[in-house]
Amino acid sequence: MDTRITEATKAMAGAKDATELSPEGILQLGLGFWASKTLLSAAELGLFTELAAGPLDGETLRQRLGLHERGARDFFDALVTLRMLERDGGVYRNTAATERYLDRNKSTYVGGMLAGAGRRLYANWGLLTEALRTGKPQNGTADGEDLFEMLFSDPEKVEMFAKAMSGGSLQAAEALARRFPWANYDTFIDIGTAEGRLPVEVGRLHSHLSGGGFDLPPMRPVFEAYVERHALADRLSFYSGDFLAGPLPSAEVLVMGHILHDWNLEVKRELLAKAWSALPKGRRARRLRPDHR
């Protein structure tokens, strides 16, 4: 057989000689938890919040965080390699992104999601093989126990869950606050609001709006404290209830974030039907102005 034809056929098929293959992509994916846990530990330690006050040399940063000498420098340098920190000589500083999103004192903080991942999700995902073999949940609940009942069983878990939801919602909340035609409406309610990140972002940019968030009763103090910190308690209220057991509160705009993915198709349809029923009748068929279509 003409070897030129063989090689041309292989090239057309996208085939590669064994000498051109590399395990690099496989190993990077398989060991990706190294990088992930490095970031989760940094967030848990409050490293980025510490550096938000100003750059620090490695020894000062180590002492501020209470770290052992053995691994501190490698830990900081790993974060530089991962582009979570910048280093000039022996002095470390936040990147623009970690300065904005991982300083606990900023309203743009998303580290609550990382804290939840570090405390719960990291360990849960370590049990994926067991979950695949048995079909049983590996999220810390006992057989037949409701996840939300477990999470909402004490105030500390409620607050951790709320901050995690806020961390995962910031980008979507900011986009909705800027891009949705809120000028056409006067009232809105965020269903499954948790801490209230979305109502606060929307209310902050649109002073004519009133509404709030709907969630299970244990979330009330967390929501009200968050709204109060942003001086929006006069326009944003907490609506208590269980969207699986009763109707939804009425408003011109209802928002569901990180909800529908939790349930099967039947429950999804039920929730959407409840949302439709909760809309004021005069608003159900209302179309947006042409410039907002």
C-alpha cells in the first residue's frame, strides 16, 4: 500500500501517532482539586480580605493568618501561579478580581459560595463514586431526611447557606438589575431569595421599585439584616412561606434563581403554574414596549 495514501487518510481522519499523544490534559483534569482546594483554603483563611488593606510581605502575611512556616511560602506562591495573587519580590497583593470579589468587607464578595464549597461540597464530591454505586445521597442527610430541613436546622447553617447563595448569584443579579426593563414595572419578588442578593441589587439601582424576597421562615433574620445593611428596608420585605406547600406572593415580576434545577419536571411545571397564578391578571398578557423586546 502506498504509505502516502495511508498518511493522508490518517491526517484527514484527525488521527495521531502515539508519539504525539500526551497525558497532560488527563492529569490536569484528574488533579484539578489541587488548585481548587488551594483557593478554597485561601478564602477560608480570609487571605484576600487581609490583603485588601494593602500589600504584605510573605512573613507578615503568614503571621497575620496564623500559618505554620513549613508551607506558607509555597501556598502564597501557588496562589500567584493560579493568578489569584500578584507578587513583586517578596510582597503579595490581590489581583483586581480577588480584590473585588473575595474581600469579605465588600458588597461584591462572592466568597460565601467558596466557604460553602469548602465546608460541605468538597467533602460531598469526594463521595461521588459511592453515590454512583448506591444511588444514595452523599450530602450529609440521613435516609429520607430533607436536605433543606437539615440545612435550616440551626442559624449557623442557615447563614452559611444564605451567603453561599449570594456568592453564586452576584453576577446574575447584577446583570438582571442592569438589563431587565424594570422601568415598566413597580413591584417584584425574588422566589427563594436566601440572603436577598438579587432584591438588593435591583432595589439599589431602581428606586421606584418595591417588593422583596420569598423563602422559608428561618431565612427571615438573615434577609432582613442584609437588606438593613444596604438601607433598603423601607422598600424590600421578607415574604415567608414554602413554595412547595402553598401559593406564591403576588407581584408584577417574579424571579426564580437556582430553584428549578432542584426538582423533577412535574414540580417544575407546578412552580411555574404557581408563578403564573401569582401575577396580577392585568399583567399576565402585558407585552414589553417595542424597544425592550
